[in-house]
Amino acid sequence: MAIQTRNKRNASFSMASMSDLVFLLLIFFMLTSTLVSPNAIKLLLPQSSSKTMAKQSVTVYINETYQFFVGESRVTESELANRIGSNIQGNAEATIVLRADKTVPVQHIVTVIDAVNDINNSTGAKHKVILATSPK
């Protein structure tokens, strides 16, 4: 008479817990990757050793192809003053942060400063323009 064991060994592997773990890791990396890069427009900023911090009201970008962006929306030079003015409306002393690529000619930077000065002259406000730089 043969003796039989009650406990049979099963050689199969359940993948249910592994798929749950992979799914949770996928969600984690998707969420953290969106928090890493807050700037939508990639620029090579000029370098500076000064550290001026200010509460920014509006961010204006000029990329390497000399396109203007207010926030994340693209604008033309003629629309620049109107778009900045609508974003800082009701704020008497707003700070406009200018993030220009280091290859952008100075004339395009002066265009943004002139647009803010036009807003200041027409409204009597004291808005400031700060040029953003990267640390040395």
C-alpha cells in the first residue's frame, strides 16, 4: 500500500501581486515626473552670481528662436503689452520675471522692458522687470 501525502506542492507563481506593484510604481513615477520640471519652455539662461528673489506676478519667456511667451501662451511683439497688462491688472506693483535664452539679442529684452514701461506710463503703476539668470 502506497502512502500519499495530503499537502501537494504547487509549482505555479501568482502574478497578481506583481502586476499591482508595477501599476503603483507606474503611477508614482508619472506623478513625480510632472513635478520635476515646472518650466514649460526650456531655456539656457545667462549666468550670474547675484541672488535677487522677488514675488513674481507674470513670467515672460523669450526662446532661442525669438518667440515671446507670456506664461505658457505664445504672443507676438504687438500683443505683448496687452497680454502683460491683462495679467497684472489690479496689481499696482507687480514683478515681471523675464526668462530669456542667453543667445537672444538685447533688442528683444528691451522690447519687453518697453512694453512694461508703456503699461507703467498709461496706468501710473510701478511694475518692475527682473531678468532671470542661472547660478554660476
